[in-house]
Amino acid sequence: MSNSNNSSGFASIDDVKVAFVSLTGEELVKLKQIARLRSHGLPTSTWEDLLQEALFRALTGTRQWPVSVPFLAFLAQTMRSIASDERRRAQDIEVITESDLRGDEGSTSLLNDIAVTTATPELLAESRSALTEIENLFSNDPEARQILEGLALGALPAEIQASSGMTPVRYSSAQRRIQRTLAKQYGQE
Amino acid sequence: MKKSVNEITRLQNTIDGLEKLVLDSTFTNESFDSLEQKRTETEMRHIFAASAARAKLTMEERPAVAPERSSPKGKRQIPLTVRLREFAMMLHTRPDIEPRLQAVFESSSDFDDLEMNKIIADVGKLLSQQESLPIKAKSKKSNSF
């Protein structure tokens, strides 16, 4: 199954295998944390599904690993892409009837043709619920909550510090508390 | 701070930010005992083995990785695995069907992960032998499983 593509800037499939089995215990825990975080609010996939699909794509070459990107970041990015796709599809299939499943020639996506671009109330509610679940992890840490609020709005650290009045030192300290909480919450069963 | 964004974007942004924190963390084993660490490693090995098994089947049957979304006729072609997922998601949005499907799964309570992975791999193999996924639409009056 060798697929050496190093000259094109992508790792081979064998490289992917080696990279995965070479991950340290700490890296595996990080990977699990990321997969569990990423699966929050997804309509169907669990964290195991996400990770398995990401690895499957890497191992079939459907998703190629750029050698310049750390392996863990590559898997994280692949899971992000899979999760985004799942959310997008969930938004796109707001109303389906069984007759919609009938394909004319059996070769095209049956559901992609039924695009409804607005987010469904259900999906919005699921996202809200998933977000609340994450926020509740930090219910006793106002500074961590301020950072989360900033992240939710896509703000930069400097913007979060400016709006919250946190010094860079306090910001870093709150970040470390977040990291510890995530490790405890998502790195264990 | 700025702009208002909908809940889906807020969730996505939050997870993106937290993911970066996880990747950047200088995490040590302080939070985990060795048993926990072992369990994670075992879980990960199983996930990797399942992915590798699926990948092997796919690669055996399609030795050359074909362009994912184009057919010989130049028409848009979605891989069967993706279409299966779409079908599963469609079921998820159909409250009238999902409980019945759920009942089918629940009646098979003795499935474990390995068996499920094998079933998934077998279904994938079966489907990849066909050119398309023939989903037979049932009439609205008789859509029971």
C-alpha cells in the first residue's frame, strides 16, 4: 500500500502508519481530547467515528498529509473538515421526503440536490446545547468563561484581553486552567 | 468585542480555539494514572485497526485512488461511504423512522465494537462492488422496517 509522494510535499501512506504508531501516550491523549471536543453537537458522529474517518482518509490517500504539518495537527484539521461537512449536510437536508431518495441514474448524490441553506432550529438548538455543555466545565472560572466567549466570537487573544481587562499573565494562567480542565474532562472516560 | 454570530458558528469557533489550546499545551501525565493512559492507548489502537481494515478493503478493490468526485462521464460521483453517511443523517432527521431503526439496533444488544466494525467493513465491501447505492424508496404508507 506504499504511496510515496514525498517529492510532492505529501507524506506516503506508510508514513501515515508509522506516524500514528509512533504517537506518544501524551499525544494520543491530546488526539482523543480533540476528537471528543470536535464531536460536540454533531448530528451523528461520535469522537471515535470522527477519528476513524480521519485515519481512513489518511490511509487511503483521500486526504493527504502535507509533510510540513505536524501529524497531530493534520489529523485535527481532517477531523475539523469532516465535522464541518457533517454539520453542513445536516443544514442542507432540512426537509426530506422519501421520494427525494429516488435517484434517476443512481450515480449522483441523492441528498446534495436538496439544498436548504438556512440552519435548522434543531441544529441551532443542538449547537447551543453543546456550547453550554462546554461552558459549564468552567462555571466556576469567570476568566476562563471570558476567554471562551472571546473564542466563540472568533476574537484574537489581544482583543479578549482588552475587552476583559485581563493582563497577559492572567490570560496565560486562565488558558492553562482551561488546558487542565480539558485534559481532565476529555482525556479520560 | 465584535459581531454577533449564530450558535453553530459560535460552537465551531469555540472548538477551534480550544483545539488550538490542546495542541499547544505542554501537557504532562499529571492528570492521568497509568491505567487511564493504557485505556486510551488501547482505544486508539482499536480505532486505528478499524480504519486500517477499512482502508485495506478499499485499496484492494480500488488499487488506484480514483478522483473522489468525478465519474468517467465527468458527472459528480459521491463515494458510497459518504452516501451511506448521508443516508444515515437523513434517517436522523426523520423522527418517524429513527425510533424504528433504533429499535432494530437495540434488539441486537450483543454487538460489540469489533463485530460492528466487521459489519461496517462487510457492508462497505458489499457496496463497493456495486456501481451505485440503490436506495429503494418505500411508499409513505409502508415505511416500516
